[in-house]
Amino acid sequence: MPETTGADPTPKQSHLDAIGAQVLTCTKCALHRTRTLGVPGVGPATARLMAIGEAPGEREDKEGRPFVGAAGRLLTELLEGVGLSRQDIFITNVIKSRPPGNRDPLPEEVLACSDYLDAQIAVIQPEVILLLGRHALQRLLPNAPGISRCHGQLIRADERTYMPCYHPAAALYQASLLPALRADFEKLRMHLGTQGERPAAPGVAGAFEGAKREAEQLGLF
Ligand code: URA
């Protein structure tokens, strides 16, 4: 069952949980035949920030939770570095079932999941939607320039505020992207007015090294 924040959920939380329950039994695309668990997303309906990645990977597919692998550890450390706790934000993906072999989502899979993602955004009404990587960018801001040109910008569209940034997994592949990723999270901190360590804090750099080692050991990247 999707996670809830307590025994007595608000109507908003109940709505969000109901969307999650639909994802768990969804058969709208072929991925339901190969997935272990659907991964609706986690976090409170009151979240000020929503982070959207690409698709569940191997560990997410087994645990039913998003961003629990190496990229998730880096994401957690980046969030904490700017004063945001994972528990306070809603984390999800463009598609809710793992594509076999972690291949890119197909257009029909993105389409099949689009109602779930749109409904989650409509319920939560986050102040900022963090678009993690090019698949989230293409899904929510199809007319935006590529991620390398628009990352770190606060973009207003359809009465919502988006911030595209590099996907944490991309920074695990390509360490040269990490400074830009950290700078974008710093902009997020300034926009949301959260307190946090400076981005150059050793904790973040350490987490990056740890996540990279874990990724290599798991053969994820
Ligand atoms: N884990 C997720 O849940 N999503 C991604 O995009 C990558 C890793």
C-alpha cells in the first residue's frame, strides 16, 4: 500500500494515496508484466517541493519506493545540504513501473502514466517542481531547451514553477556535472528560503563518493 503520513489522513492525503493505490494495480501498459512493484511515489500531500525523476530502477522496483539506490542517496544528500528533508518532499517519477534493463521509457509508457503524474501534481500543488533530468523536462516542459541550457532556471508555465536540473544518476556517471547540480540546489534553497549547509559542505562531496562506490559495486551504472 502507498505510504501515508498518519492514521487519520486529510482529504488531500487520501486522494494522493488513492492515486498510489491505482498505480499498484495499473495494467495500462506492458510494463505491468515485467515489474515487481509499481512505484507511485512517496511523500506528504502538503509538500512544498515535488521532485520528479525518470523511472524506477532495479532497487526501486523491488522495494516499491522511488530513489532508494545510489542516485537516491545522492539526491538525499543534495536535499539535506540545502535544508530539505526527504520526508518533507514528494518524490516520484515520470513513469511508475521499471522498464526492463533500465532502458529509456517509451512514449506510450510515458503517456500511460501521464494521468497519474498530472493528478499527483494537481493534488499536491507544490510551490516548485524539480525536474530531475531530460525525461522529466520533456514530459512537463516539452518546449523548453535541453537540460544543459535550462538547468537551474525557475520556469513559470501553466501557473506552476519548475526547476530543471541534471539527474543525480547523470552526475554519478559524469562527475563534472556535480558542481552545476549543487549550484542548482543552492538556487532552490534561496527560492524556498530553507536553511542549509553551503553546497561545498564535505558531507555532500562524501555522499557523492559513497554513492558512486555503491553504484559501481552494484553494477548499476
Ligand atoms: N530512481 C528513481 O526512482 N528514478 C530515477 O529516475 C532514478 C533512480
